[in-house]
Amino acid sequence: MEVSVESTSALERRMRVQIPSDQVESEVDSRLKSIGKRAKLKGFRPGKVPFSVVRQQYGADVRQEVVRDLLQSSWTEAVTEQKLEPAGGPKIDDVSADPGANLEYTAVFEVYPEVDVKNVDKLKATRPEVEIQPADVDAMLERLREQRAAFEPVERPAATGDQVTVDFHGTKDGKAFPGGHGEKVQVTLGEGRMIPGFESGIEGMSAGDERDIEVTFPDDYPVEDLAGQQAQFHLKVHQVAGRRLPEIDETFAKQFGIESGDVAALRGQIEDNMRRELDETVRSKLKSQLLDQLFEANPIELPKALVDNEIQRVREETLRRMGIEDPKQAPDIPNDMFEERARKRVALGLLVGELIKREKIEADADRVQARLEAITAGYAEPEKMIRAYRGNADAMRHVESLVLEDQVTDWLLERADVTTEPTSFAGIMGLEDAEKETA
């Protein structure tokens, strides 16, 4: 096999491969002979069909199959021989596969860039310093009460915090649009789940009231025809329900797994959970700071194939967060909206991968087990789920990659200039803004 490689850009390679005709013909003949041993053709006994007849009957299909297999196997062999690391599959062009002639083709593909991680010693990070106060536990208890709140019909105008059952019919320029119609939809005022202006437009309405409101869709709304556009909604309220909070007592405590019903034990459990969440959040913020700086300090030319694949992953994640599982139901969102995030993820994946290789970092077995236990903690039979994970190579690779990323973060933290900054639990957990919105 003869191979020649041409660099057409920093990352793109054009490889010309030539496979000798005798290798092609030998493989074709071998497969035809194998077929001849079991071929059943009218007028011949099984296994006694003349080779010339077998070739005439099956030759074209077998040759096509051989060419297809040789294209795949020779491509793999050629990139290995040339010590190339393809960043995606090749585009095969100019295939010449005439009988009796050499098999020739061109493969165009991208390779991984060379990555040299620099400026690690210049990284800086600010570690939030937080003490959980009794008032923080009180606030968390109140949030748990709100989560267990019951709604009861009330004879008054709707206000923030109420659950309103409403019909709505939306139009834009006098015409209805997809997704703009709903009947007896329950909307909790103040949650911000509807487009801006919709929930506030319901405030003040009572059961039986009807009203027309005008809203403006956000500029980044995923449906292009509606983004930044004004629309009108006709509203009809069926019911206004006020929130009734439960008492913090023995019954309440038992709802959270405190069998004794002891409220003090519930507070202790809540504080333990808050501390775990706090530790994870602090670590996540440190990690984000370090990786953001690593990304900015190490620009990399990225293979288009990797970026395109990551764009699709980001798109799928975004649609899932929107509650859309069927791609056919997805709005037409341009790739440009996902490209920046995808490029950053690809670049950081390469940088972290290079650090793992360069520093010979291996996944710590204890941390892998701890991560598995954390992932499966919510299942009815966590031990059974852990065994299932360990029996799935792809799942374990994913878990190990998460652990390795954490270990890289530790490695970076050891070398970074880390300062501390006092802050509140509500502030670091993003609860202050939520409290202001509901105030």
C-alpha cells in the first residue's frame, strides 16, 4: 500500500492511498471461493459450481463489498502508519476501483491540534468563605414549607404566589401562532416560567374575569418568528388559589424521613445537606474560575468536526432542558447560538486531556467509588445500580472522566494563587436574587 499525505491547512490533511491490484483481486477471489463452497445454483450440486460461474453470478457484488471493506481498513492502517490522529471520519473522494487496476482514493480529514498547556502558574482563584448560620437553616425550612404548600380556592384578585387556572389565546398581527393557546393551564404567579409580562398580566384578575394583555417575547426566544416580537393574549381566569403553608411540626418532619418527628433532628439533617451542597458549589465555582482562565490563556485552533459534534450535543441538552425530547418537535434554532459554548467545551476537553497525559494523572479508585455512590444514591437499590455501572464500559469511562476532571482541578488549585472572600450562604447559592423576586 502506498500512502502520501498533504497538509491543506493547519489541521486538514489530504491523504492519497493506493492499494495494489493483486491484493484487491486476491481478496475478491478468496471471497468468491468461499461462496462457491456453499452456493446453490440450478443445474449444479452444492459446492460443485464452477468458479467461472460463481464469478459471473456474484463477482460484481463481491467486488463492491471488498472495495468498501478495503477503503475502511486501509484508511485505519494508513493513519496509523503515518502517525496521524484523526479528529473525525474522512471524506472519501476520487475512488478508482476498476477490475485489474490498483484501488486508489483520496481521504480528506482533520487531525487533532498539538496542545501545549501554558501559564498554569499564573492562574488565580477566589475561594468563597461561608459559615452556615441558624438564619440560613430557618430560610431553608421556609423554602421546604413552600414546596409542601397546598393551594386552596380563594374569592379575591390574584396576587404573587397564587396559583391561577387560566385559558389563554395568543395572536401576533391578528393571527394565532403555534404554542400560543392553552386551556385551564395552572400558572403560579411569580415563578417566572412564562414569558415576561404574562404572569404580571394575570395579577389582579379574579375567577370569571377576562382580559387582553400585550407582551414582548425575549430577543433570545428559541422560536425565530417570535423572538423580540409583540403578541397579544386573551386571558380567562377559572380559579384563583392561595398558598397554605404547613406547620413545622412532627408531621412535617416525618415527611422528610425523620421517623421520630423531631424538628431539631430535621434541622440537623437540613444543615448537613446544606453543607454538602455548599462544598459542591464552592468547588464548582473554583473549577469554573480556573478553567475559564486556562481557556483564555491557551488559544487552540479547533477541528471543525469536533466543534460540529459538540454543537449537536449542546443543542440536544438545551432541548431537553426545554422539555423537548422529540427532535421533530424542536424549534429551528441556528447553530450559531450554540457554537461559542461548544468551542469552549472542545478546547477545555483538549487542554484537560493534555494535562492528564502530561502529568500522568490516573483516576483515583476511591474517588470513582465515591462518585458512583453519589450518582446512584437516589435509586431504590443503589448497590444494584453500582454493579450495573461497573458492568458498562461506556458508563464507567464517563464516571472516570468526571473524576479525572476533578483531579485536574485539584492539580490546578495546588499551583494557583488562591485568595478567600467572605460571603453568605444565600449569596453563593444564588438564593438572594430568588428571595428578592418573591419579596
